[in-house]
Amino acid sequence: MLYIHKTFSISVQQNLLQANIELINEPVNKKLQAIEPAYEKIPPGILRRMGKSIRMGVGAALPLMSETDPVNGIIMGSANAGMEECVKFLNQIVQYEEGQLTPGNFVQSTGNVIAGQLGLITRNKGYNVTHVHAGLAFENAVLDAIMQLNTNPSNSYLLGGVDEISSFHYNIEALAGTYKKEEVSNKVLYEAGSPGYLVGEGAAMFVVSAEANNFIAKLTAIATIHSTDIELVQAQLKMFLQKNLEAGTAIDLFLSGENGDNRTLPFYTACETLLADDTAIVRYKHMTGDFPTASALGLWYACEFLQQQVPQHMFKKKTSKTSYRNILLYNNFKGLQHSFILVSKAW
Amino acid sequence: MGVISAIGNSVAENHQSLKDAVCGVSKAFDLFPTKYAGLLPFGQVPVSTEDLLQQLQVTAPGVTRTTLLALHALNEALADCGISPEDIKSSETALIGANTVGGMCLTDELYNDANNKTDGSDYLESYDCASVNLYLQKHFKITGVVNTINTACSSSANAIMYGAMLMKNGYAKRAIVGGTDCLAKFTINGFNALHILSTDNCTPFDEGRKGLNLGEGAAFLILEKEEDIKGRKVYAELTGYSNANDAYHPSSLSDEGDGPFLSMQGALNIANLSADKIDFINAHGTGTENNDAVESKAMMRLFDKPPAFASSKGNIGHTLGASGAIEAVYSILSLVHQEVYANLHFKNAIPSTGLTPVLAYKKMPVSHVMSNSFGFGGSCSSLIFSKV
């Protein structure tokens, strides 16, 4: 269990609080590329040398990190941070036949580069870990934060998830058949009925603690599993709800990670069958696209929906309710990595 | 425990090599074509990838050397522990692995796939760090928490720590923890571009040290709670662990060594031990100018008089994401056999510290061993293992 006190996100869409919530940006060249802010808090000399995932990660985190109330540690989830720099360095190796190479790309290619840079910029000497477990990188970061807070209940942590569409990684995933082959508008993503997803990128950052004052959301539980068996995933969700949903409460919003990929759709539909009739179903991947740590943006949306209305185009199923207090997130990455997260607002 | 490194394919072989002060690092290198073959020393595991595939009976396409080394070490650890296949599959068994190279060892395949020069190799799903543990998850049908950690050269120390935290917090009853990395043109050229590879064998903590040697290998350990051991063999207790950030520079440590100091101090706090209780430190000791000076200074800050210490990088090279796990196994061997192993190739102490590591194998009472791992991004981690 943990409390979320502050949030910030960078994605292809604008921050809901600031924008016309019914407006959505569409993919360009089959990619939902994040619109980056001005990054005023990153020193220009450092900013120039940063790859996009590093910029997005650091840029989304710094507005939340106050000098007067520093966090005690930095816990990051990123499947592919540093991948772009990694292949840039690899291309140098091949191009210059292992000659005199510049180490800049190499140093920025390590998976922990975002958490490392944040530690450096904010002079934070606390706990600093990066989880890189593909579609469960962010979820393991969440679990890590929960465990750190169990042990150190007076601490607070910066928790985040970030990944970019690097050109090289895009090529590899495209060859592997991860993405949709055809051009699809995100406005009709869920009707596509074809294999593959629409790729996106972004960062979502949270300041979390074990203290119940001034919080946006309470993350009550998280569970993860690796499986290709729909029934097992369904059983897992049943167990998760039995164990973690307080008696007398109900899920009033199911935030689904459905992504328009017909290979993973059956998992989402199977989970939906377990929901009560008065549970609204809301989707966000037409806004964000999909990527290994898209669930971090999912959590960011969940925090938004505890505070304000849900845009019409995000509903898969509407109910009579207009405000929500218990949100269940389910995410499925490539039909193998599954996560359930329970978020609530107590009032 | 299971381990594979340049000085042996098993815990027993590694143990014997440590006792015999065997140096597995040499200029004989034949893993892949690189212009540094024969020029720089490497700690190559003396088993070819083809032989690993055969020995491990892996026929599926797309399995990398990084994964094969991990599978080799994990097979040994599981057999050594005597854990049943049912227990491995139990939702209460976690698998936490670390690596930094993933499938980047396949330089040519990755270059071609990433730059759209092919229709796709067998390795499209094998380049990222997660691919190693996704393979192991599938192979052993693991249903508990599975994770991959990358904090550069301290990765597998953090994997061990995360596994322990899962157990402490009730997310797992047992945790399979470890790390792997294999030699790659990528890391060879990267560290070379940073000018921290020695052209000779590395000489940790020596005044004239000229840099590190890269190595490869893997190690896994199985953690269980005391109440669940049920008569199974126990090597040691993980009593302390801590992670701190040096917050100074992306690829080198601060002069004062705040990160190393804080991680060592944090581990002592968790273990509830005073500094004088540590009998031996398995130092990070890479042999670079920066690391060894800073690590020495941090040890001198924390300990009135630093205890016996040594680095095993002279034996196996720096195995990056595997080093925390391999050195955890070595630390535990010191506890089990009440002995410490030599820090190879040392001649003269660094004048500003005057510290001399353990120079020869010797028997001595060892109750608590600290193992250090420091990495890029300021990532510093320390573990403490205690005698049972």
C-alpha cells in the first residue's frame, strides 16, 4: 500500500487538467510520439546530451522534486532506457571498426541512466534502483516502492515509468511483428481487429509515501503474473479482488490496458466478464499508444479520474456514476506479462 | 548456489581456483572477432556458446550466451538446493535476475536488425535485459514475482536485495536471485572508449593499477526463510543489504566516496552490526584508478581500521551485472570454509591509503562478510552475509 501525492506525465496527449479533454492527438507515421515540454528545470548543457527517454524521465520527475522536501530515493521502471544510445554506440563500433570511439553514448546506454541522472541533478544519495523487466518494469518499481515504504514508513520516494520509441528499437519490434502493419487512426484503434499495437512513448512520475495526508490516490494492492493462459489470468484476478477489495466496496471503474491488438483482446474481455454490471470500463491506449511501461501512464490516468471527469472517448462502457472511488487497472504486455493494480480515493 | 566464471563451471571448481589463486584472465580470447583479441586480457568462460547450447540441451532459436550462462548457474543452484519442481513453480517462488548486456553480445545481429538491414534474425526478442529472465521464467514455469534489475555494475547485488525484500514483505516465500553477463564487443569498446581497460592483468588496490579487465559469468543463489528450510543445506544468512547513490558523476565515484560509504553503512544498520564485526570485505576493487582509491577511502571512513579485504576481479575480471551475485557466492564460500582468498597481482599499497589487501589464501575465523558493488549512475550496493 502507498499514497500518491504528486503526479506528472509526458505523452503524446496534453495534461488533462490543462487541455480540452475531448481533444486527442493522432499518430504520425504509425507512431504516437510524445510532445515534450520545454524542460526548464534541466540545465541546458545536460539537456543537450540527453536521449529522449532520459529527457522525458528527468523532465517529468524534476517538477515533482522539491529542494525543501526532498524524496528519500528514486525508483524507476524502464524497459528500454538507453536503448537508442546503445545502438548509436553499436553503430559507431561497426562504422569505425572498433576505432577511437567517443564514450558519451556508452555511458548513457546503461538502463539505470534516468534514475542515475536524477540522483546526480538533485544530489539525492538515497535508494536508487531501476527495474527493466519489459512489460512489468514499472510494476516492479511500484512493488519496490511499497516494500521500501513498509520498511521506512516516514520516507517518500520518486516512482516512475518511462520508455521512448527509439528508431532502432522500433525497427526491431516492427520486424518481430509487435506493431500494427497497417496505418490505423487512434480514434478507431479498438475496432481494428488486427494483430499488433500502435506504439507510443512517455513518462509518468509520482511522489509516493506511506502517509495519508494530502494524497491524490491510495494504491492499495498490486499483483503480477507471467502466463499465456487466459483462465489462469482470470483466476488470478478473482483471487486478487478477493484478497484486496475491502468488504462492502466495489470496483466502479475498470481501467483497461486494451490496445487494439487482437492477440491480447481475449485476456481483456475475459477479465471484463468478472466485473459487476455497474462497473464502468475505460481505455487509454488510444491516447498513449502501447509500450512496456505504458501502465505508468495508466496509473497517471487513474489518479486523474479520482479527481475529475473521464473524457467520453475513453469509455468502453458507461454507468450511471460520474465520479469514481475504486479503480482496477489491468495491463497485459504481449500476452505474457500481466498486472493488476487497485487504486482508490477515500473520502 | 550455482556459479560459472572464468575460473570454473561450478561452485566447487570456483572454490578450488580461489584457493589456488588461479587467474582466469588472459589475452587468449576466441569468443568473437574483435580487434582487441590478443591485445587486452579478458576473463572468458572457457566454454564455447555451442558447447553451452549442447550441454544445456537448448534447441530453441534465439537464446543468447548471456541467457545460457544464467541457465548453467541456475541449474546448479537448483540441484544444489534440492528444491522440488513444484516448489519452483509455486506462486510463492520469485525469480529476480540482473544483467546489463542482455542480447547486446550479438553485435552483428543487433546492428542488422536495428538498422533494418535484414528480414529479422532469430534474436529479435532477445536483445533487452528482460529476455534472460523471461526465458528462465518460461523454462522453469515460474509463476511468482519475476523481475529484472539493471543498475549497471551493481545490478545483481540489487537483485539479491530485492529478493530478500520480497520475502520480508510477504510477496514470496523463497527467492531465486542472481545475475549474468557475457563478454560483448559493446562493453569492450565502451569501457575502452572510457580509457579504463588495462592492457595487462588488473591489479586491484595496487599503486600502479592501470584499469579493469572485463570478464563474464553468472551466479544464482536461492534464498529461503529460516522457518521454511526443513533440513535443507544452509550456507549462510543474508543479514544486511543497502543501496545508496553517489550522486556525483555518471561514470566515476566522488573523491569522498559518499555512495560507497552510505551503502556500507546502510548494510551494517540493517544487519544491526557495528563496523568492527565485519571480518572480511569482498571489495568491488575493479583495478581502476578511481574505484580503488574511492573504495579505500570509504572503507577508511567507516572502519577505524578496515578489516581484511580483497577483490576477486583479478581472478575473473569485472563481470558487470553478474559480479554482485558471483562475489556473493565467493563471500559465502569464505564463511562456509572459514578462509579468505588472495587479491591477485598486488605489489604496492596506494600511498594515500597504505591499505594492503589479503595477499594469499589463508584460513581465518570469518563470521560476517561484506560484499561491495558499485556501478555507473552512482549506483552503490553493499551486502552482508553471516555465518550460520
